[in-house]
Amino acid sequence: MHFWGPEASNGAGRGRVRLLVAVLAIWAGILLVSSNARAQISPGPLSRAHESLNGATQCTSCHQFGTSTPTFKCLDCHKEIAGALSSKIGYHAQLGMQNPNGRDCVRCHLEHNGANFALIHWDPPQKQFDHKLTGYPLVDKHAGLACEKCHMPAHMVPAVRALIKDKDLNRSFFGLSKDCASCHQDPHKGQLGPDCTSCHNTVDWKQANQFDHSKTRYPLTGLHAKVACEKCHFPSGPEKTVKYRGLKFESCTDCHTDPHKGAFKGTCDSCHTTSGWKIINSSKLSSQFDHSKTKYPLLGMHAKVSCTDCHAKGDFKKPLEFGTCAACHTPDPHKGQFQARASKGECAECHKVDGWKPSQFGVKEHATSKYALEGKHAAVACEKCHTPAGKDTIYKVKFAACLDCHKDEHDKQFAAAPYQNRCEDCHTVKDFHRSTFTIAKHRNTRFALTGAHAAVACADCHKAGLGGRTDKILPFHFEDRACTSCHTDPHKGEFKDRMALKRANGTPLGCEACHNVKSWIEITGFDHSKTKFDLVGAHRVVACNDCHKAIAGTKDIQFKSTPQNCDACHNDAHGGQFAVTKTGVTPCGDCHTSQRWTPSTFDHDKRTQFPLTGGHENVGCAQCHSLEKEIQGKLVLFYKPTSKACADCHGANVPRLN
């Protein structure tokens, strides 16, 4: 059986091989001992493919005796496999078979197992066989093909087919070449040689992406590189074979018709290039035809225009009109919008031959129109005002009022009298953001700017989110003009009763119950004598925030709940020696007044048990009260206890008075 293909190799098969090798070794030993033996017991009948070799006399057809290791002659018969191994191609070569004595063959193909034993385990190959093992992976278009589409006798290489002994060649997978022509007919009839892969691949036969035309006698340049192959290589002859050799390409007219009908001498490339028919090779054209010697020299963009754009149908003898731009450039792209100008809409007033864009009609030229461009308008791009309407740009636009072009940024807040939406009452074309609405003009509104308000930036009051608006439009009309409409009440309603007091016109005083617009710090409107704590003496010059301080942990200043006892503001200079035990409060007013701290008003005769009389009347306090103690790092004069004994002050030798 010569159906040589891959097969499964398993443990049972390897066991049979080892058994066969052992039997053959024993058999060889017997032959060496008894050279007169005529016959021996066979290891078993051969497979159907080799059954013609059954019998003891045929053993040497496959086995070689007298060697140190079992030797098999498989490749003596199967020369197609021997050739593939020698050339290192095909499935068996990919398996790495060295096969010096045939042992690689018997690892997969076991004999002496009977006529019905399958030498090859191969059912069905397309479901289990990995074609990459042959050295020729099936990819792209080849991947989906059935085995029999390629493996057929007609595709076998004749030299290999002659070596295959199996009479039914349909059962063999040998004999295929990797060359495309072994399966495919050459549609080029040998014009391009046998190597199909130099132009094609297995992804798509029709796309010859591998072919490099630059290596031919006619490299494709410019627009020729984009021309489909079949435009030049088309079928011809009785067999309709696509022609790749023998094409004429010496001159352009071999493929192209002369559109000038012989009006110009020389070849096409004297004026044109393969980059494009309309692109004129000026360096060559000047040697053939000098347009500057005509009545209309070609300047600027005109030098790039194709000849046939002006000379229709290649007729260069027909006279052309060129007195005005409109003679060639029709219809008028502006639809007669400039006919009323002195130039009658001549294109050259705005454009030049170097390029249609940008327009030469600038700020200076715009002054000749009905609307001169001044200030910020001079920097505005033309298309911002002259916008397309369909395909046509509008140049005659309304400009009587600013709102003809600009959106009302104030949402009709100035639509009524006296402004009537006239932007120019507050703005100029020089700068929209810097308003000309001055403080003097603001006096004519319902809220004149006086005092500190005159120095406030406009944006501090007129900002989004105020005046009852919830959008992003800046508010300018305020129905509520009380202080609290702009300013947050820092007193958190502590003075709401005072703020509710009415003015003469019936409006509430608000913050002006205490403050004025000149300065927030000035509180001339507040009379402290009407509170529970009249400011007299030294208290009159004390700053408010020295007594009214922020509540701990907040920024809120307290006023009504400010304590009135002295030690709430003043540190106890006496170290607590006069504090009332039950309350912990020092009654400073018993000795001092708010007019001044010293001298003390302490009445020594009434408040102590030691009246100051006689010589004691003019004695200074420090001469008797000299006891000092350190309190929190400071020395404090203590008045208690002070001895009343004379000797404690005057000494023991002071004479007594009888």
C-alpha cells in the first residue's frame, strides 16, 4: 500500500515495534547458530499492501541480517519518500526522520499484523491533519479547500509519480510541487515566467500587489501609478490573452489621442508631465511656446491653468476675449452685488492673478463703501459679516443699528426709552467692554453713585445671578436697591429692628441706620448712649472691635451680647485678690472709674478697718502695701494681708504716745 500520509502514533504501536524488534533479533540469532536452517517461523502475516512478500524466503526483501541493530529496507522500495527525505521536503522530512536503518519507518507503520491491519491511521485527514507539518501551510484562499482539490494524479510531478508503486494514484498524497503552476493554469501563457508569487499572493489572485512596475522598462510615475492594470494590459489575440509583453510605450500617443490635433510640434512631455495633464511643465513649455509674447501674458495663477480651460477643444487659433475678468470668469460669483460701484464690479478691484484669496479689498478700500471699518471692526474677518447664503456670500448687509449684526447682550434691558437699544450710548467700536457709561450718567438712574459706591467697579454690582436673574445675562435693572440686595448682613439680623426704621420717603433705613456710603467704618448713625452701656470717659476713644469681637470659632462679631463687666475686657491687674468669691467677678468700679484708672477712688476709711488719719493721711499706698507675688510670670502688688501693727511699719523702738 503506497498511501503515504501522516498517521497517529500511540503506545500500542510502539509496543508492537518493540515486540517485532525482539522477535527479529531472536530469529537472527537462530539463523547464525544453525546455518543449515531452510525455514523459520514467521512473526506473522504481512498487510495486504505487502502480502506478495509473505513467506520465509522473502524476509531479506525488507530485512537486512547480520547487522548489530535491526535494519529495514523500506526506502529501497518507497523511493518517493527517500527522495523527499533527501531533498528535505514534505511531511516525513518535517518529522525530522534520519532513517539510517529504517527504524523511523517502523515507529509508525507496523507489519506482520495481518492482511486487514491498517498501516496508516488516516480517517479522515481533513479533520485531524495539520497541513503545516508538510512544510506548506494552507492559508488564505487555500485554507478552505478540500484535500482532493489539490491531491490528484493530474497535479503530481511526473518524476515523482513514476516512483509511486500504488496502482491507484488517487490514494496517494505524494507528488505535489509548491509551484503554483502544478495546480493552476498560467493565464499569462508564459509571458511573465513561472514565479507567480512575484506578483500575486494567496489572499487575492486578482490584486497583483507584489508586482513592482518600477523594475520594468516602463516605470509608472505620476498619475500612471493610479491607472488600473487592465487599462493598458487588455486581452488580445484569438485566445483573448492579456498582453504583458510587446506593448508600445515609446511615445504618449501610443496610448493617448492627441487633443491638439497636431497643432503643436514635439512630444507631449514637452508641455505635460505624468503628474497631471493640466500641470504644465513650464521649463519645457518655454522652449516650445512663450505665452508672454502674446497679447495676454500668463501671470500668477493663470500660469497654472490648463491650456484647454481657455482654448476649448484644443483650438489655439480661435481669438479669445480677455479685456475684463468676466470675459472668462462667468457667471459672476457675486451675482451683481458690486455693479453699483464705479468699477462696475470688475474683479481686479478686489482680486489679483496671484490668487483669488485673500481679497485685496481691505480696511482702506472698505472706507470707499457706505460703512467704513473703524476700531475693533477693522480686525474682524470678512466672513464674520459677509456670511454665505446658500452658496453665495452676501456683501450688501444691513448696518443702520448695531443689533443688525450683534446680538443684544443685555436681553432687552435697554430696549425702552431713553436708550432704545442704542449700543453707542454706552459703547464704542474701539472697545465694547470698556463702557462709556460714566458716574455722571449713573446719577440719572434710580441709583446715583455717591461716596464709596463711586469707586466700585461696574462688574461688582452688575454680575450674573443678581437682580432676580438666574441666567448668565448681566443685570442692570434692580427693583430692590436696599443695601442687603448687594451686601450680606454681617450682623446676621442682630439689628433688624433698627434697619426697619423708615426714612422720610417711607423706605427702610437698612444699613444706613448705622453706616453711610462714604465709609463702612464710619458709624455716625449709631448712638451708643442709647444702649445699656454708655461710652464715657476713656471708653469713648476705644475702637469698636476692641470690645465687640468675633465669637470663638466664627467670623461673626457679637454686639448685643457683649458683656458689660470690666474683667470681660480688662485683665485683672490685682491677680484676683479683690474678686467676689461667689461670682468670681472683680468689682473694679468700687475703686476705679471709666474716666481714668488712676488715681483710685478707694475710700480707705470706710472700706477698711484702718482709717487713714493723722500722719497716715498723706502716706503713699506703696509705703504700707509692699507685698508682691508672682502671678503668671508678673509681679503683682498685694494689699491683703497688710499688718496693722505700728511696729511692722515703724519698727520696735518707736516711742508710744501716752
